[in-house]
Amino acid sequence: MTAPTGYYISQTSDESSFGTATSLDLTLNEGENKITYYLLSTDGKVISTEKTLTANFDQTAPVISGVEGKKTYCEAPTLTISDANLVQVTVNGTSVSLTAEETLTVAPAETEQTIKAVDAAGNEASITITVHNGHSYANGICTVCGQYDPQYTVNVDAQFLTQGLGSNGWYRANATLKAPDGFYIAFTNDRGTFGTNKQIVITEEGSYTMKYYLMNISSGAISQEKQISIKLDKTPPVISGAESNKTYCLDQKITLTVKDENLYSVKLNNQEIASESSLNTNDTFTHEITKAGTYVFTAADAAGNLASVRFTVNENHTWNEGVVQKEATTTAVGEKLYTCTVCGATKTEEIPMVTTPEATTQTQATTTPEETTQTQATTTPEATTQTQATTTPEVTTQAQTTTTTAPSTAPSTAPSTAPSSAASEASTTLPMPTTQSGQINQILGIEDASGIIGIILVVIGIILAAAVVAMIILTKRSKK
């Protein structure tokens, strides 16, 4: 900083600080600087008041960003120039203006272009670039800038391997899609999903169109979306209504049901009972078994998945030995439950009442020709009885029980000379009851006195009912 002519200069007002200096060496900071100084006349008579001077210091050149020097661009790049004191920007010497955001878009040109920026302090910056009018793609990548072609088209397609292929164009196991030579394959165009995969596996069942992408191994370019149709069915038909290797009874009414979205054929004992033409609109088929026999029921879907059941149907039930549910008595029947060992069906049968076993015999009296008998054992050959002892030889009775001894074959008029074996049989039968109560019990087949009382009450009831009827008839006649 230099003093005007005829003055010395100092940054303080102390006279001794002036000396004979006519200039000041100052250290300035970047940006605006405020400087205070004083002047002293060379004759030493006058010292000025404090003076100030503002000085702007800028030694930083403008900054150009957004592009790289000596690089070629296939599309017009946009760059930014930053400087607080920027005064001029030129492209190949021609002045241009920046946007409000301090940006500049450089248009394509046949030659290199140099962008130069100058600030108020005279600092300047420049950069040289080349801008082409579009990309030059080869194998999906620009040979100039290296950008991948977003419209990259691959004229070869991936192919399914035959592994897992079933019937009618359907796969019945996971299908494998293999990329053509020179390409990787992925389900999406995300570069990170390709890896080094040259085939992908399809696991989703159904008939649909799937998407895939190819990556050129040499260039890294990714193709546009490609599509391929797939039909995959890994699930066999489902059969219900009968279990394999099981036996049923006919009256169980076995109804077989098969379900499958792609049901194609149904067979019974290798005879087709439903085909594609009758199943193409239905995914369910039913069939009822109406006859006894052994059956193999088979269902197939369009992919060739099979399901089958083998079973037997019996004509009749196979009953077990039965379990007594209620014991029979002398006054009530019993009950027995039978269960089919095949299907579990049950039936109940009645058990007859229990009867009192009685020994009987058929023998012939030997005292007179007129006396014949079929009786239980007696103590005298003259007495014959069924259940009650008598004292007259003329009385004859006949009785049968479940324990009858060998009967006599002689007629009732047989002479007294009948074979002695008959008499011998009579002498070995049971002894005649010795009491009247026991005799009555034997005659009526009742084991105890309570049974006799019951019969007496029934008889009394019948007599009373008859008496009432008679009185009613007499009353009606008397009115007439």
C-alpha cells in the first residue's frame, strides 16, 4: 500500500512509527479486508486523522464440475461453474450465460469444446470435452461412453430342458430354463441377480407366461424383457371316499371322488369311465360302487400325474361272535350285540327266555293191561302222573320236557306182558313230588309260589270281568 506524494504512511498515529516509509506491506485474507492507516507530511508538521481502506482479496479460480476433462460424451452434458466473483464464461471463445442455478448445458459438436470461466480478480479455470450426438451401441453397450443400451434386444431365446417333462406339454417336476450360449439369465433385470447363472429353475405351478432377462457375458449388456410360456403341474389328483388296501361292505355305499384342476382321465379296473372330453370343464368327478368285488380306481391329470386306490367290497357283513348286552331270565328275553369286523356295522338279536329243565319218561304200567302211562318216575307201577300224584289207576297223563328219557314204544292197549325193559326204565326215573305245592308247581312249570299267586290273580280278574259283563246284560234286559 503506497502513501500519496509528500507523505509518509503508518498504521498507527505515533509520530515515531512513521519514519520515512512511503508504503505498507499488508497481509490480506481471502475476501473483503478493512485497512486502517495514517499519513504524516514529509515536513513533519501534519499527522492526518485515521483513514480506512477496503480491499477485496481473491486468489481462488472458478470451479467447473459435472464433467471430466478430455472425456467424450454421447449426450449433451450439464456442468456447473461456481465462483462468487464470476464475471465471464466462454465456450471456444464465445461468451455464454449460466442459468440461475449456475449451470451450463454443452451442445453436441463435431470438435472438442473448451469451457473457460474468469472471476473479477482475474482468476480463471477451463476444461475441454467432446460431445457426440448420441450413442454408438454394439452388443448392448456404447462403444464411446460405455453406457448399456436400455433397448438391447437379444434375438436368441432361452430353452426349457426336457427333464421333468410329462404329458401334453406339461411339466410334472420343476422345469429348468437354460440361457443361450454367451448369456447369463435371471428373472429380473437387476444386474445383481444374474451372477453367473446360465439356467434358472421354475417352481411355480400353473399354466402362464413368465418373464426373464439375458445378460451378454462379454459386454455385460442386459436384454429387454423376454417371455416364455410354461405349464407346470407337480400335484397328482386327490382321491377320497375309499382307502387303499382296505375292505368295505356293500351297504356302506362307497362313493369315490377325485379332484384335480387338470383332471384328464379316470379308470376303474383299467376301464376308462371318464375322459378329457367329459372332464375339460370340471375339476371334480364322482363314481359310486354298486356291486361287490375288488377294484382299482385310477385318476390321471394332463401332466401325467397318477393317483390310485385298490380296495375290496364284500357282498355281506362279517359278524363277530357277539357280546351279550342283557342276560335272558325265566321271565324276560335277553339281548346280544353283533359287530361287523369289516365295516363296524352292528345288529342286535334276541336271546330266548330261560326255561326250567324237567326230566320226563314214557313207560308202561305192568299191573293191568288197561293201565298205560307216559310219566315221570313213580313209587308204584299203578300210579301214573304228569305233575301230580293220584290214587286211581285209571288216571293217565302225558308230559314232555327237554330232558325226556327214552319213551316207550308200546301202544296204550299193550298187554301186561310188555317187555320188562319199559318197567325197568320207569323204575329209574325221578321220584314223584311228595307235597301238593310241589306237584302244582311241576304241573304249571313254575319254580316258586309267587308265580302261582300271579296266576290266581289273573283268574280272579277274568271271573270279575265276566261278572260285570253279565250284570250289564241283565240290566239291559230288565229295562226292556
